[in-house]
Amino acid sequence: MTELSFLHRFEPGTVPGRPPVLLLHGTGGDETDLLPLGRAVAPGSALLSPRGKVLEHGMPRFFRRLAEGVFDEADLRHRAGELAGFVAEARAAYGLAAPIALGFSNGANIAAATLLLHPATLAGAVLIRAMVPLAEPPEASLDDKPVLLLSGAVDPIVPQENAVRLAVQLSDAGAAVEHRVLPVGHGLSRADLTLAAQWFRQR
Ligand code: MLT
């Protein structure tokens, strides 16, 4: 595997023209976690899957938190910048177009922050169980970038009101947001897979 600034896995695309996908795992996951999900929902796409650099009791994450749902925003801003740098390196190393992020939980939160702080890094995003990453949303211009936000109606970590606020922040910044609320909790469900696959087929 090419040496880049994040430990990662890369699987080349097999169907020309399919958008590359940046896979961002949840707390305690790693670079192998979401490869099966990526293959299932975006068949033929190149998959780029970094491992979060922050350790919480030995569990990889993409940025520090002070408590569940309470983020260290200075670290989050710094880490979103690092991730944007990694995507630029990987695009040059592997010859990729700007990727669509597919993030779960902590990975969805860094994807949302990266969209808002470094809009040029991503061509769009699927955010599974994301919440508002930054108390003060940065001024971003998301130019109709497509975003699918998949929330759980009974998610004990992400209150509904918070997910709705994120959808509003992203659409206010110009993204083309589709927000679906599923009758599930925080974990990944079959409905996430079905809806993400449908969404990717339209890209
Ligand atoms: C986070 O810390 O990003 C959220 O609380 C989601 C999680 O990782 O559990």
C-alpha cells in the first residue's frame, strides 16, 4: 500500500466513471470496517478508507471528544484539515476525482465537518447517524453537492432535533440534501444499505 499520511486501504475502481468513495468508520472501527459496505452500495467505485488517528481508550476515531456528543472543536477543525490533506495526497497518488464520503457515526461527523470547512475536498456525502459537528457553522459554499443524511428515529446518541439542524446547515450552505429518518437506533441497518445504494446509483 502506498505510504500516505493516514494508514489506509485503497481498492481501485472497476467501472470507469463511477465516483470514488471515501469510507470513514465509526469509533472503534478501522480502515477495513466499511470496505464491504462500500462495495455493496457503490459497486465499481474506487474505495479509499483511512483509519482515524485519534485513540480513545485504544479505539480509533477521527477527532477527539470531551464526552459522548460533546466534541473538542479545535481538534475537530485540525483533524478535518489533516483529512482534507490526505484526500489531496491520495487523489494525486491514485489518480482520483474528488470522492464522495460515506461515513458512519464518528466518520459521518468528520465528513460533515470536512464538507463545511473544506468544501472542495468532497464531491458529496452519505452521512449515516451524523450530528452537528461545529456549534458555529462555518460559511461554506456547497454548490449543490449531493448529501444523503440517514438518521435513526430512536438514536440514543443523536437527538432528532440535532440531525434536522445539520440538514438545515448543509442546505443553507447550498448542498442538495436528502434527509431520511429510519425507524432504527444508532447502529447500521439494512435500510441504510438499501437507501445508500439507491442514492449512489443516481450519481
Ligand atoms: C462522535 O463522537 O463522533 C459521536 O458521539 C458518535 C460516536 O462516535 O459514537
